[in-house]
Amino acid sequence: MMHIIFCVLLLPATWGKTYNFDGFVITTPLKFNYVAPFSCNYQSCDDEGSYYVPAALELAIQKLNNDSSVEYFQDLRIRYVDSSNRRSAEVADKLLYEEDITGVMGLSQDCFLEATILSISDKLSTIDACNVDPVNFKGIDRRFVSFTPTPISIAKGITRFIEEQGWSNVGVVARSTITDQFYSNVRASMIENMSNRGINVVLDSRVSSADRDTLRAQVKTDMEKARIFVIYDPSAKASLFRLYYQLMIETKLMEEGDYFVIAFLPYGNNQGWLNSPTSTIYDTKFGTDDDWFLNESESYLKNIYKNLVILSDAPVPTYASEDWQKFQQQVKKMTKEDDMCEPLCPANNTDNSIIPKEAWQRVQRAYDSLMLYAVAGENALSLAANINDDSTYFAYMLNRQYQSISGYEELIDGDGDLIGALQLYYFFEKNSDYNLWSTGRIRQTSLLLSDWWIEYYDDPLEIDWITTKPLDVPECGFNGEKCMSEADKILIFILCGAIVAGLILMAAAALLFRRYRFERRLHSLAFLIERKDITLKKHINLLSNSTKQMASVYGSVYASQAAMNNSHFILQDYEQPPERDNDSMLSVLASGPLKPGQDPESARWNNVTDFSIGIWQGAQVGLKRIYKNDVDFSRDLRMEIIALQESPHENLLGFLGMVVHSPDVFVVNELATRGSIKDILDNDELPLDDLFLNQMARDIVAGLEFLHSSPIGCHGRLKSTNCLIDSRWMVRLSSFGLRQLRGDEAPLIENDVQEGREDLWTSPELLRWSTGLGQCSAVIVQKADIYSLAILLYEIFGRVGPWGDEPMEPRDIVRRVKNMNVDKKPFRPNLAVLKDVPHEVQVTVAAAWAEEPELRPSISQIRKKLRVLTVGLKKTIMDNMVSMIEKYTSKLEKDITERNKELAKEKAKSEQLLKMMLPPIVADSLKQGNQVSAESFDCVTVFFSDCVGFVKMSASSKPIEIVQFLNDLYTCFDSIINKYDVYKVETIADAYMVVSGLPIPNGPHHAGEIASLGLALLSAIKTFKIHHRPDEKVNLRIGMHSGPCVAGVVGLKMPRYCLFGDTVNTASRMESNGIPLKINCSASSHEILVRLGGYTTEERGMVEMKGKSLQMTYFVTGEDINKRRERISREKVKYRTLRNTVGGEERVIQLE
């Protein structure tokens, strides 16, 4: 007869406790069912290893009983249900009628039907021996927690190990047909997850034949397509993996270390040898006695196994957790000594020394299941959640991180599936025992992070590669597509050689052509300019001392002309008649006598002593005389001229050519229209600030640095007269180069006083050099330029000439510099003149005019030293002036913007203050300058209130206390009236006046707004505290009346928006004849409130009022807030002032 055996409880029944919660009751002890095939243990039937489960659950109950924080899950009762040789539907159907069962645990290996029936019937369960794929339960409202990992979890673990090694191309090997749907989905999930993580499956090999010869050919083909293999084998005892791996070893390709194998073997089919190796031979054969392995030596296999890793969903091995090992020992002892499985398990199976290792996997999950029930249940009940409702209980079991009995953390996701972990096995020697050891587990980091990582038990795994780490793709590709053949290599070598030879020939040809062009240019005289092509101009330098003296006689007309021309030179044609008869400045400065037989043009050129200005090709140019009658254009001189033409720089005066017409020799340069630095420095009327001086120094250093690094090599004549200033106030060096031509020229000396003046900037070594500048090397002249730069910087920053206040004549100064005595200090300008200039300038000058040339700094060092003078400045003085103006303009705009913002803020404050004193519409009209006329309103509602007993309180209180009391009271009132469509008219002492319906009419709603306001104020004063009399309450008395009135602004100083009419008087009488804490309402207001609806009133009766005789009055006692909201929502489109009103929080306000 088919039946299901229900075991008796292992603990005696006891009366429990009853806990009453809001809406449900919990009666303890709680009861659970555990379903497993107990009676077929060690039989050929569906043996799932449940022999140790009762002892494990008993240990879990003992732990809960000993935990003082556990309140409800004490003395749990477990009913064991034997499902041996019974259909799942029978088991599930029987479990449905267990009304007092809190939850079900266990279930059989084929649990789909059981879990489905229990979920549909809202029966909570946990599964510990069944492989569950969430895909199969789509569309079902699950009520079970699965303690077996899902296919996607297994796939993620395998993928994580591949990523850890940095491989992105793998081959997958599996059976062509996998009958188990779960393991079939594992393979599909693995390939899909690899693709999503950027790992290419270059080989998807399906093994359909177990024939060794057929499979050998397939293995050989597969090894040509992949280097990293993932062998997925869910078969019993890893039959596919063992055979495929054996054939890979047979190829002898594994010996080279170019291949790596990752095998995933489910623990359920390999529990006989995983986690419990019995011997080296047994382990290296993967749990079999296959004779094939005897053909290879143990050392050979150990070497091959270096490139093998096995992954499995096995439980934690005992050697990885002392707590787990201790727990197993307790379970064994309790089962044997206490007969925990009796009478469920067969009596003849008393030998429990050989228990299938899958039993420990189920034992762990059974223990963890009961602990999860307890933890989630205690959590739910502490929050008053009903665990009698399985859906509620199930929700508290989801998204859990718990400590498993194995000693490691496990995760339950939001669907109720164990995320799980994979054991990582590797062959190595541990404690002198070579075996397949589990080194760690691959698991998800946490519930919040979906990343997976490897949690090692001891030290991280260091794979002992056979040679080196295998590449996932060979260097030349699987088909050699990434490498060339020998023929291609020879061809490429020939082509490369031909290309290199061609490039060499092209380079040689380019060099020869460049040399040809250089020689052609060298022999060319294109730089010569015909004298007839230049038109000489009479000119005056307005900054020269002689010209300034004459300017005092001839006036400032020339200065004005110079300012207009942006130049310090005045130009005039020689043919143009003078403006004054024989007294023109130009006639005085530019005229000269004609020699007999000499034409005027030659006379003009001959009269140019040093410098002149001409017009060439429509542009002004400068002409600098070279004191030679003729020029021999040697090769060296021509090369110097080419160097001048090829060395453009913004701080060098551009070389345009030469005029050679014996006896006149001139160098043609660009014209610097503002004269020289000497002219600027000698002009005491021209203010020079630090910015100007620093900029000039930077320009000189920049130009000299370029010269020293250019083919020109040096300057040789650096002085203030040769530092010119262009129209943009940039310093440009002149008179450099042509050392071969200028080396032995003899400048014209006007008188004895001027003798030696041109040598004030010359270094001592050049003064002692007798063979001329052209015979000096560029290196020597560079050091001489540094000396000249020191004198020039002294002249610029001191502004007292190149030698300061030295009284000696220039020739005497030059003589002392040249003829220095050995025992004396070198003769130099007085450095005290520079006491107020930047320290960097003083240090630079002192170092640069050192007597020994090698002790002088280089121009690059000087540039770095003086860099601090011009940090943040533009390139030119003009640019800096523009920048300063721009910064000033920007600052001015910013200040104006800030002032405008402040003005706007003050304006907003003023407008806000005005709108607080007057209605906004009236305030806006006054701001626009319009006259506000009095306006008549057909019907408004006026509100008056006062505090009964205020006069008595005033008499017995200090004035400051009364002021504080009224301020607190009216502040409270003002915060409330903002929620209603009303306007506060005024306050006089304790009287508070409000009106609704003006200045913008709101239909009949004015009475409702005043009534609602009155109710709100009466509600607010219930909690209002009088600071100086905390025990007293405010006796507020309110009166309201509806009727016509006139409103307008009265007065010019402190204008007031006032109301006029009998309605105001009547409202005041309603207040004065009212009762404290009541709203006294007139008949007209009562009529409107009745028409609006939602207000509760009480007839007071006829009341005698001063000047009004008998008046019918009512008390407003309450309102329905919802009706007011509905009315306002309906009418706010028509009356826009209602849009900003806010209803109260309570649905109904009723006065007591």
C-alpha cells in the first residue's frame, strides 16, 4: 500500500507560550517539517544522504535554545517526513494539510513539482538537495528558498577565474547532449556570461562519441583552435573530462606549457573523490583505477597537472574550517550514540563510518535552513510582522547574508536563491602530501556588489606554470595569420633595404641640392640695394639733447607732429622749402656744403655721419654707416650676411640689405621709430616706472639670448645707443653681426671729450684686444656681451648714465678699465646707485661685470635670474598697458554689477515692505505713479478681534511685557492669515482688524475665508503661551459682519489703506458684544456661510447693540475642511486670489 511515513517528534510535547500581536497570534513552540528519503539510506533507491540530518537539526535547536537573544524560536519541533520511493505530488499534497507547520525543509532531489505545489498553495519551504533553475519557475509566485547555486552563479564563478588570469579567448568543451535541464542551462549561462564579460568563445566543442579513436581526432582539431580550455562535465565520475584530458596529454602538446585546462565538475557526481583524496595515485587518476594513467610516470603527471585547475560547487573542505570539522564530528557522535535517525533509517545500517560525502553538503544546508528560518523569523516578529503569512515571512528571508555552519559567509539573493560559491582545486604538495587541494572559494563580494572574487583559505594560489603563463592566442595566431612566412620575411627585408637605400639617396640629393642653393645664394649679391632706390630724408630725433634745446626756440610743433605719427622722428624731403627763412631746425641739422663738382645727391649721402632715414620700397628704413670706403665681399662676410638674413627675432632689428657706393657704405635695417634706450633714459621729462624698466631688461636679455644661440653667435657692440625701441615700445637690438666688416672700422671722433664714450660698455678683454673684433672667437665675444649687458642694466635701472656719477672723462674711465693693476680691485661703476632696485638686478650686475670672463654667468642663467621681474606680464609694454586697462575695465564692470545686485536687493526689500503696508495691487499702482482712488465694494466681510481682560492685564504688567505679549500674539496671527484670502487692515492695542473681498473681489467666498480664519485663530490660541503669565490663557473675542464698504489710501505721510462704511462699525459691534472664545456672526454673514456650505453655526438670538438696536446673531462653531478645499479648487480659476489659500490639516474643525 502506498503511504507516507510521518515520524513522531523526537522531543516530548510541551505546552508553549502564546504571543499576541496586532492582528495575529504566535503560539510556540513553532513546528517545521523536514522531507527526505530516510528509509532508503545505503539502498539502491533514491539515496540523498539524509542520515545525519536529524543530528544536525538537533544541534541547531540547541544553539537557538542557548541564545538569549532568541525569544520566539525556542524548543522548535521538527517532523521528519520520509519520501522514499514516493512521488513528489503525493508528498506535496500531504504537506498542504499541515495547518500548524511554520515551514517545510529538505524536499527530494527532483523537487520541481513539490516546490511548485507548495508555492502555489502559499506554503513556505527551503530546498537543500535539489538543483533549482529560476528560469523554470517564471510566472510562479515563489515561496521557497533554494540552498543550491543557480546556473548563472556557477557561470559567473568560472568566468571570474578566467578574468583573474587575464585571458579573453577560451574554448568550451561539453557533451553534445545533456539530459539534465539544470546542467544544460549551466553550459548556456556560462557561454552567455563569458560573452557579456568580453571573453570570446573561440571554440564550442560538442563531444558526441565516447570512442577513443574518434574523440582523439576531435581533441587534436580542438587544440589547433584554442589554448585555454574550459571542460564542462556534469557526468558521473567526470567520465568526459577524464577521457578528453587523457587524450590531450597523449598529444604531448601539454608538455610545452602552451595549454591550460579549467574543468568544472559538479560535486554531486564526484563526491567520492573531491574534498577527500585517499592517495596520490587515486587522486591523480581523478577517483578511478584507469590503467591508462599507469603508462605515465607520477612525475610526468605532476608536471602536466601544473596547468590544470578544477572548479566545483562542493562544500567547504574540513581542512579549511576547524568549526566545520568539529561540527561534523559532533553530528557523527550524536547520530551514533543517540540513534538520531531511528526509527526512520533502516536498523541494519549501523555502520556509519562510510557515509557518502554528499551527505555533508545536505547536512550543512539543512542546518543553515533552520537557522535562516529562525533569524528571519525573529527579525520579522521584532518588527511586528506576521510570519503566519507565508508571503511576509518569505520576504524577510530574502536578501540575506548569513554565517554558514561551514564557517564562511553565504548570500541569499532577492529571489530566494543561494548565490553560492565554487571551490578552487589545484594539485600541489601540502604538509608533505601531494594531492588535489581546495585553495579557496570563488564567490560574490556582497549583496550590493555583483562583482566576484577569490576568497583564499590560506595563501593566495600561485600557479606553478609548466613554463610560463600560456597565451590565450598564439603569437602568430591559430592559423599563423599574425606572422609572416619565410618568403614574406625575405621579401619584406628586400623591400625595406630598397626603401632605406632610396631614403639615403633622397637625403643625399636633398643635401646636395641644399648645398647648391646655399652656394648659389652665397655668390649672389641680391642683398645689395642701389643707392638710387633709396630716398634720403631729413630727420630730427625729438628726444636727443641737442634737439630738445632747439625745441625751446622753435616751439612744440614738431612734438605735435611726432605724436601724430607715433614716432620720435620728424621727416622732411630735401627738396621741400623750410617753413621759416634760414632758421628751420631741419635746415640747421641736415644741411651741409657742396664740394666743387659734386651733385646734391652724393653730397647728401656723404653728409650722413652715422645714421639716417630713407624711404625704400614705400617703407621707412634706417641707414647705419660703416666707416669704410669699399667692401670686399669675401666668403666669410657673405656667410655672415646670410646669417643675418636667416635670424629673424622680435627683439632684433631686421636686416634688409646693404648700400655700397664708394666711398659710402651703409647697412639697411628696419626703422625703430621711437629712437634708442639712451634717448629714453636721457629724457628726464619722460616718467619710467618699474614695469617699463623691467620690460626693457627682459627684451634685451631675450634678444641677446637668441643671438648667442643663432649662427650669428654674439653681438660685440651692445650699448644703449644700439638698443632701439619700435612703435610698440619693444626693445630691438641693432648693430650686431658683420664682425669681419666692422672689426677694424674707425668711428669718427668729434672731439676729445667724446673720445672713449663708445667704449664705456666694452669689456676689459676686448679693450686689450689689438687685432680687432673680427679676429675674436664667438665664445670670447659672448662673455664680452655679458659684461656689456651688466653696464647696460646699470644704466637702465640707475638712470644716471653707464657709469653713474663718475666725474672722470670717458677716455680716462676706459683707460682704467683696460689697464687694471694686479693688486687693485677692478674699476667698476658705483653699485650704491642700485640700492633701491630689485635684489636680482644687483646680484646679476655684480656677477656679470666680473673681471675674469669665465666667472661671468651665461645669458640663459641671467634670463632665469631676472624672470621674477616680469612674471605675469605680456610680451610688450603696449600689451601690458592694454592688459591693465582691460583688468581695470573688468573690475569696474564687476563693481557695477555688484552695486546693481545690491540695489536690486534693496529695491526688493522696499517693495516687500510696501506690500506689507498696503495691498499688493495698490502698492503696484503707487509704484507706477498712479493716483489710487477710493473704490466701492458691494459686499465684503470685516473681522474684528480683541483680548478680553487686556485692560486689566495692562494695568498689572510692565509696558515691555505688554509689547512682547502683543508682538508674540500678532506674529502668531500673521503666520496664520497667509493661508487665507484676507487682508490685514490694522492693529490698535489688542484689536486685530482683517477684511476679505477687497481690493480684489472673491465673490461670496469672503465670508467663508473670515470664518475659517476665525476658527484657525481660536484653535491656535489654545496652545499660545503668555511669557510673563504662563498660567493664563488669551480670551480671544471675535466678531464678523458682511456688507458694502469703501476702501482707499488716506494721507501722504505714512499712507494707510482704510475702510469706510457702516459695515466696519457693525463688525466692531459684533466683536464688542461677543463672548470670549466665540465667533459672533451677523445675519448677513450667516446667510452667506449657509449658501457656501461646510460651516457649522449656532443661533445665539437677538442682541442689543449700541446704535444698532436689536440684531440677530449666530456663533460659528466649526467647518468641514474637505468641503472648503473642494469649493476653492472649483472656484480658484474664477477668483485668482483663492489660488494661494491653504486648508487645515484636520478634516473637520469643531469648537468645543
